[in-house]
Amino acid sequence: MVLSIDLAFLLAVIIFFLLRRRVAPRTKLDTGMTMAVVLVFGVLIAPTGFGQWIRDVVGELAQGISDSGSP
């Protein structure tokens, strides 16, 4: 039996625990590391079907908000 783990899933778990920590002032290094992990996660998930679905939903939401402001 071979156990494999998807890197995007692993990063999602890391992001979950990083953002779940106590609400205390963070150092610049900590904030930068969190942003780097989130950026890599975004790059990994973007070409997947789930990433494309998120892009479509956000695009439709933005289009709906844009259309609601026009006369």
C-alpha cells in the first residue's frame, strides 16, 4: 500500500492551522511566511477543476455586483 498526499491539501491544512492561531501581533517574518504559503497554495490549486470553479463563481459574483450598480 502506497500512501500519497497532495501538496495542495497539505498546504490547505497548514494554512488552516496558521490562520487559526491566537489573535496576537505577528512578526513580519510570520506574516510573510503565511502569505508565501497562501500564494503557493493558490498556484497549485488554480489549474484544477476546483480552482476553475472558484474562479467562475468569483467572476459571476463580481459581474453581478458590477451589473447591480449600473442604471
